[in-house]
Amino acid sequence: MKPTKNKLTQQDIRGYNWAIWRLFIIGFSLFVIALLLIAFQVFGPLPSFRELENPKSDQASEVISSDKEILGKYYIKNRTSVTYKQISPNVINALVATEDSRFFEHSGIDFQRTFTIVLYNLVGKKQGGSTITQQLALNLFSERSRNPFKRIVQKLQEWITAVKLERNYTKEEILTLYLNTVDFGAYNTYGISSAARTYFNTTPDQLTEDQAALLIGMINGPGIYSPINHPDNALKRRNFVLRRMAEEEKISQGQADELKAKPLGLKFNPINHNDGIAPYFRAVLKKEIQKILVDKAIFKPDGVTPYDLDRDGLKIYVTINATMQKYAEEAQKEYMRNLQAQFNAHWRGISLWKTIPTFKSLLDKGMKRSDRYIAAKQLNKSDEEIKEEFNTPAKMNLFTWRGDIDTIMKPIDSIVYCKMMLRNAMMSMDPTTGYIKAWVGGTNFEHFKYDQVKMGTRQVGSTAKPFTYAVAVENGFSPCMQVANEPITITGYGTPWSPRSSPSETVPGVITLRKALARSQNWVTAYVMNEVKPQPVADLIKKMGITSNVPPYPSICLGTFDASVFDMTGAYSVFSNQGVWTEPTYLLRIEDKNGNVLYNNSPRVVQAMNEQTAYVMTYMLKGVIEEGTGWRLRGTYKLTNPIGGKTGTTNDNSDGWFIGITPQLVTGVWTGCEDRDIHFRSTRLGEGANTALPIFALYMKRVYANPELGIKKNVDFVPPKSGLSITLDCNAYSQQQTGQTEVDQKLDF
């Protein structure tokens, strides 16, 4: 007997159809209900109209130099926005071809794309399920959830937001917003502008087809398609994008084949907070701006929300000249490499423990300030355990002037190494405007973050001597006045004070004040201090912008007080600027991302001394270069143009200074070790003429060699318009003094 076949009746078919339609209707109804619930923000808030008009997107704030270069950025996400016109068509073509080929046809949601996604992948046109507008909605207003249910809700929220975005923005604006927000991986690189600079050291408008294809290929997986960490994956992905561009007829098949054969061609230029020029300056500037935003109560347009320097894309315009900054850093690197070699050779074979009495104490302090010690204490390790850890070899990364090195070393030995590393700081400014042109706060910001230009103070030594002579000149003393260079004791200010003078450096006999300053003679300087008294000198020093403590004692004439490179350079600018102190200035203005000015900076101006005194002091400071301790500028470095300056060397050669002045530029340089007890053991090597002056010379030679900077060699200091009442011609001065003596004798008779 044959089995009976089951046949579907019309009634069965109608039943199945109705069941399918019921499922569809129920599913569609649930979908509509879900959309309504999401639209009414039951599952969470949707972006408001205001937020759509002003989408929040973390943007890096940029520090812009006086010659329009970006010195660096402050950011959580390294992102800089650009306009549609600033983006290469190659980028647009690659993006649309790969991510959303029907972008210009849909209104935010591509239903055809949604329902045919499987078919697209089957035929090789691999595409994601989201349109560019939907991806933008996710980038701007939410973060991808890993919870499946939340992700479904989030997807529907993206649909609604995408439609709203399409209503508020043009297609070009949506593409621009998207490309300004997308993640490109390395070193927090966000946005096409940062990506172009990081991977190809170029701007987004200059990206070629293959470069654009590589960057767009990274969007779906900046980690797995990283050209740095996974170059093979990146190459395959780039070639896929090129294939899609050919399929969408953005390039020809021949072009695609030719471009696929090319290497990646990276010019990797990673950017982080330590990279770029002027890192010490940018660190000081950041603190200053954050303080200004708080102290000046600068808020966003709503009047209550404070600006975030790391997120709000501020434009910070500064006085630093990028070219001069590079010259300053190059000069430092060139000479400090040699000076460190001198220092190492000077100490080779000599016991630090025996020669420096405080060395053990310095190491203990250095150890306790180290990150390793602090971390060990947080783990409640005992002193014995910490000591053992510091005497156990470990992997180290050390700074050298030949480049960083990785080595195995005891942590305690690494502290010794750093203690014996010379530090250096330099600042250069325009004396007339007060604008700072170059700022080198230390030798290497990654390893030694402490800024020595403004944040640190050191004893100033003989660079203080011109202040005493300036008071004397203001009281009618002539540079030609002759004084016996002999020991002197000053009383009346507590303990009697008798300055020392090295026999090898003492000029015997009677000498002029100009020669005394040029040769940095202590006894004559003390004689002048005794004549003019300490209080007027201390008052002048403060008027010239020194902010640290300057007690009115006779010894300040030899620079026993501490001051910063910032203050000392600003003080010397008074001599070049006809007696006017213009506050050293590095910040010009702050703008928001739309170019609205939030803050304008105006430097303070003080008439610190009269015009004649300032001019006479430039004449005396020229003497330092022509016949004194600064002779190397003429003899070794062949700088024969009008330059004045003063070297400075403190007790035991702990600090070496040189401050040089020209009519257009004043530059201060300091060199020394972190701890004053560690220093050169001979004045020949440790004096400012050897440790600081050469950096000034190398910097100025670079500056003078670039006529575009406008710093001219043939410009001299301007004499007072009203003329001089103080005689600078020493022959004429001698005749005047002889004549005055004869008159006095007759009167006495």
C-alpha cells in the first residue's frame, strides 16, 4: 500500500500567509513603537536642536607662532578641524566609494543599503551597515555600546539623529564634520588634518589618491589597519579602497593598478605633548592660559561653561618666532654636547664622594624625589627594600647628546648620571616690544621637565654689576672715571663686607669704570657700590623687572641674589630700549575656534632709568666685548657688529651666565648643574665666558645669516636726542679733570 502524500490546501496556504503577515505586522509595529519611544527619548536623550547646530567635538588647541607656524597643541584628542575646501577631493572620493557609495542620494538612512547589505558582501562590494551620516551621529553624540540590546536602541537613535543631521547640514558639511571627528589611531590622532600631518607630514588638501586611500582604509579599524604596527594589513586595506574607487569610477582601473603597486610611502611624524619645538615654553604657557581663563572669568557664550584648553580648539597666538626658536635650540644642542664632554673629562677619575662633601645628601634627595621611590613608598615598602631596589640593575632609558639610549643600570647610578648632566636655559626678546622670540627652558623636556627660564632662579653673579654702574652713571659718574683697583671694606650694613678678587684676574693699578666692568673687577665695583649705596641699586633692580628678593646689602653689586633668566633678560632690555622696561611678553591673544577674541594681552611699560644712562650703559657693555671677558664674541666667533653684554660666574663656578644686548635683540643664557654643589672645579672652564657665551654666539650667527628675520648687523644703539652731558671720550675727560683740578687748587689757595 502506497503512503498518502500531504497536499497543502488553499486554506493552509492562506493560513501560512496570514502568519507571515502577522509576524511582519507585529515586527513592523514593534519597530515603529520602538522608533516612537526613542523619538520621545524614553530610552535616553537625543541631541537637541542646539546640539545639532553646535555638535560637540573635542578639538586640540593650537599654539601659533609669530611667523604663523603651529608650535604645538594641547589636547585630549589630537584633532584640528578643517573646511571642506581644505580637504583633497581624493579623500572625499575614497570615503564615499568605501563607506557609503549612495551618500549623495539618501537622506541619512539608506534603506536599500540596509536590506541589501548581505547581497553587497556576496558580490564583493564589502560595506558596513551604517551610512556616513549615521557614523557621524555615533561619533558626535554617543559611544558604541557592547551590550546587544543597548546597541539596537543606539542604532535606532543613530537613524533619527542621522535624519536630523541631514536636515540641518548640507552633504559637504556632513562629510567635513565626519572627517574632522574620525579616529586615525596613533598618538590620539583624530580628524583628517592631524592624520595627514602624522602619517604623511602634509596637509589634507595635498593628499594623493594612494595616501587618501590608506587613511580612509584605517577608519573601520585604526588598530588592525595601522600602517605602523600592521603594514601588511594596511597595504591590503589601501588597495581595497583603491579598487572601490575604480569601481565607483573615481579613478581609472589603470590608475588603481598603478597605485596598488606603490609602497605605503609614509612620512611618519607622530605628535605628542613632548614633540615639536619650544616644549618648555608650551608647558609654561599652558599653565598661564589656564590661570587666565579662571582669573579673567572667561566663559563660553552661555556665560557659565568654562573653556577647556584640551578640548575646545582655542587658537593661542604667541610672540615666539619659530625660526629663531629653532636656531636657539640648535645653538644649545651644538655647544652643550661639547661642554658636557668637557665636564665629563674634567671629572674623569675623580671621586665625587670625596670631592663633593654634600654628594651623599644630594643623592638621597634625588632618590626621594624620583618616581621609583614615590611608587615604592605607595606600596609600603621598607627603607631596606627600597635601598635594595635602587642598587639592583634595571632597564633604563637615558638622555645623551647623541640621542636617548636604553641600558641596564642601577637606579642609584642613574641618579648620579643625571646629577652630573649639565643644564642650560636661554631666552631671546625684542627690547622695544618686549616680545619673546625664543625660549629654551632646558636641555631635554622628556627627561628634565623643570623650566629654567621662568620657573627657576639661580644666583646671577657678575651679570648684576651693570645695575650698580647704572646708578652711578645716573648720578653723573663717567665711564672714564679712574679708580684704584685695591681691596675695600664696606661698613654700616651689619657685618663689614670685604669682597675677594682672584689674583690672576685682578687688573693692577688705577683703571676706568668702563675697564672695571669690562674685566669684571670686584674691588672697583664694590667701591662704586660704596659711593651710590645699596638701597638705590636694589630699587633700580626692582624697577628693571627682577621679581625675586633683592635685599639692599652691598654684596648685591656682585650678584649674590637669585633671579630667573626671564627676569634678567628683561632687565637688560632696559639698556637697549632707551631706559624703558617693557614687560617680557609671550602671549598675544586667545581666540575661540571660530576666531572670536577671548583675551588680548598688553605688556606693562616702566621708565626704569633716563635715556642718557641707558645709552652710556650700552657703551660700557660694549667694552665687555671689545676689551673684557666677552672678547670671544670678537676673537673666536667674529661678531664685530655693535654688541654689548656681560658674563657672570658665581661662587665655585656653580652658575655660568651671559646676557648679550643689541639694538634689536636681547638674549640671556644660563648654564649649570641641577645642584649648585656640582660644578666645574676651575674658573677657566666654569666661567660664563666658556659655559654660556658660546651659545649666544652660535645663536646670533644663525640669526644674522637669515635676512628675513630683520635683525641687522649694521644697526647701532641710538644716542639721546638731547645729547650727552656725560663724557665718553676718555682723553677729553682727562683734560676736563686736569682743568677742574687746577681750578680747585686756585680756589683752595
